[in-house]
Amino acid sequence: MNETPTIHKPGSSFNYYRGDIYWNNFEVINCHLNKQISGDPEIGWQQHLKSYYGPFGRAFFPSCGNGWVERELFEMGLIDNVVGMDIGTDMLDTAIKAAADAGMTAKYMVGDINSIDLAAGDYDLVVNHAAMHHVAYVNRVTLQIAKTLKTGGVYVGYDYVGPHRNQYPWEAWSTMVELNAALPERFQAKLIYPHLKTMLHTDPTEAIHSELLVDVMKRYFDLVQYTVLGGPVAYQMLYQNRNLYDERHTAEGRETLERIIAADVDMLKAVPESNLFSFWIAKPKKTAFPNQLQIEAWQVAENAREEAAKPVHGRYYSVGALEIIYNEMSDISYQLSIRSKR
């Protein structure tokens, strides 16, 4: 049960994040998300957390990247002391320098979050900002987070919880395709179904077990707040949509964004399981915390799952219909990309 987890990491040439336009780069989307979390379009999750649960002393940030999240929380007076961890040394170099420039007490560690051992009762706050959807050993790491929080400590998540490897289901994808075709041509997104082989080659950690995050969290945590944020239509349609971003403040741009958001909300209402992103505030269970026998059973099952995926190159789940449909075209592009790197 205590075997060392296999290191999961992106390829050496892979950089986060490759795109420069995401759905939350649109102000109207941020207001939409803020309102769901705090009830006020002008109050984001950070201020919401500070107002109701903060400030906090010592905070841990798994897969912290260049440290921008913790610096933002420090500058608004939400946290005092930071420990961050990431597998990328270049990003940590940036985080270390920026923390010093900001006068923030911080310690950064290089390592794979899957194999971390956190001291019990060490932190007041753990922040998962788009980190856990890269974790393979979800049960192991979630248990570590629960045990490292002090009494009254808080676990905050703002993460992708949608389909593994972004393998969107038929209903959501067809809704996107149909809506996209009805938009003004210059605002139409370049919809490319995520190609699993390419994802496994460039970054085997991306959304590796994203759809398991919430259920596993509920094993060890009581939810104080859980808010679904949507995204089944809007997220992919706004990704790298340069024309719409550039014209987002025009009358036609605003109208188009409103149509996309309305379709997203409708999809989420009709198919709640289509949700892609969630925000939560949780605390370790005070009662009914799993016993050691149950924890070991879950870990044995998780270890077996990871071992079984090794001989099939990281594939955990069966092939979906859309993957089959898009494979022929995507496989050609994939082979060309591999050859170009030789």
C-alpha cells in the first residue's frame, strides 16, 4: 500500500499554459463566475474566502506554478506564510524571486505532488487552484491534504472537474458545434476535439482523473460550500477565440457572449453532470472520518488502477464514440507532429 507513486509529468518541451485566451479572460465570464460563488459579480472567490473564513496564517499550494495565486492572496491580506510545491524548476525560480520582491515569507519545493508526505496539522489553509486535476493518485493526495490541515483548517478548490482528458460527451460537443455554426462567422471557435494520443504524448497529467476529484474529496471532507461553475459550452468555445475577445466590448461581441453564456447555463440545467468547473470550501471530517482499513482499501484500488494503466500507455477508460469519430483525422496530425520533432 505504501509503494512510491509513479512520477507523472508533462514532456520536457511542454509549457503551461500554451494558450493566451481562456474563458476567464473575458470580464463578463468572470462576473458570471463571481456571482455564482459569492452572489456578487464584483466579488471573486479570494475576497469571498477572506470575508467569511480568513485571514489565514500558513498556507500550502500544491502545483503552484510561478506563484501568482499565493502572491495575490498575500497582497490582499488573506495569508501570511506560504509553502508551495511544483515539479517545474523554471516556474519555481520565478515564484521565489517574486515572493522576495513582494516581501512574502515563502518556501518553495521541487517535487511530484503524487508522492508528497505532508506533516500532520501543519497548515491553516490548502489552496488547490487548478492543481488537483493533474494528480494521478487522487486518494493519496486528498488524504494528505486532510491530515495536514490544523483543527478548523480549510481546503479551497477552484478546479476542472469535468471529463478525464477533456473527452467531452456527445451531447455537450454537439451543442457546441451547432451553436458555433449559428454565430457570426468571425466569432466562430476553432473546435478541435481533444486527441487522446496527443495529450498522452505532450502531457499525461492533463485532466488525468478530473472526474474523480469531488467524490474522493467527500471521503475525507465535509463541504462548507460547493458551487458548480459550468463551462460545458462556453469554456471550449471561448478558448483562443481571438476575434471575439478583441470585440468583446462591441454590441455584437456582447450579444454573442450572452448567447454563449445562456447556452452554457441551459446545458448545465438540462444535464447537471456536464459541469466542467467547480469551486469549494471544505473542512476535514470531524466525525465519520474513514478508518484505516477503509483508507487502505481505497489506496490498494488506486495503486492497482495506476499499475494497470502502465502497459496501455496511460489509458484508463474505454474508448468513447467521439474519440473514434475524430481519431482518423487527429491521428494524421499526431503522426506529423511526432515526425517533426525527430
